[in-house]
Amino acid sequence: MSVLQIAIAALPFLFSLVSRNIHVIALCLLTSILTVLLSGEPHRAVMAWCLGALVASVAVRERFRAI
């Protein structure tokens, strides 16, 4: 796996850091790790990444809504 692929896999985790909610951060970290581990099976890796991206986007939206 290249550095670019690992950086893309870590995007949900990085976006979730904005939310400051420990449960969201832990879930997005888990999905990012699963994405890296499942990179040999692209369909499963995409599913894990999409789940993490969805959770992170909702958490960021709620964080900005509270401001």
C-alpha cells in the first residue's frame, strides 16, 4: 500500500477529529484501520471507508451546527 492510499484511508479519522466526540473518533479510527487491513479486497475496503466517511461527515455537520 502506498502512502497516498493510507492517507485516503485515514481521511474519515482525520475529519472525525473536528467533532471532539470520543465515540465518533474511535469508530472512525476503527473503520480506517479496517480499510487498510482489507485493502487486498477492494469491495470490503470501500464499504468500511464509506461507513467511516458517513459517520465523520454527520459528526462534523453536527459540530458546525452547534456553533
